[in-house]
Amino acid sequence: MWEEAIDLVKDTEMKARINGVASQMKTFDYYFGICLGHLILKHSDNLSRALQKSDISASEGQEVASMTLKVLKSIRSDDMFKLFWEKICKEVEHFSISPLEEEDAESVFPETP
């Protein structure tokens, strides 16, 4: 994909930007961030779609919001992080991205009010 974009573009500055974006997307940090964002935002997106339905009642909306909150809170644990980490490390092998060492990935969960 990136090779095609570079072939189509004549501007050397734009080619450099394309190469920069392509190299960033091949890093563990980028892939980890994308996967973490997807994990969190898919629940937010489902909540948003549910609340926008015209036939949902206030109590149903509250229940859907509570369930979403419960799911998001359950994700914030050492056990869930370890499962997520193992899944990401397996996936990066497929994309030829070198994983970080587990010691480099500290799980910190600040208290949420």
C-alpha cells in the first residue's frame, strides 16, 4: 500500500511523510495504542449507538450505560492487562513488529472517582 502511494506522489516532502507514517505504523507502541483504543472505544461506540435509538426508554438507557461502565471497569485489572498483553504480543509476530519486554509495560490503574 505504501509503495503504491510513494509511486503516485511526485513531491519529495510528501514521499518523506509517507515513509515516516509507514515506519511509525510498524512500531509496537503504535500497534498497542491502536488495539487499546479499539478495545475501549468499541464499548463507547456501542453505548452511543444504543442511546441514539429512537425507541429506547430512559431506564433502558441507564441499564445499557451501567453495563458499559461495568465492562470498562472490568478491563482495568492486572489479569485483563496480562491477557491483552499476551494477545498483542502474539499478533505483532504476525506483522513482524518486535514486541516490548514485559518489564517495559507497567500496568498502572489510577483510582477513578
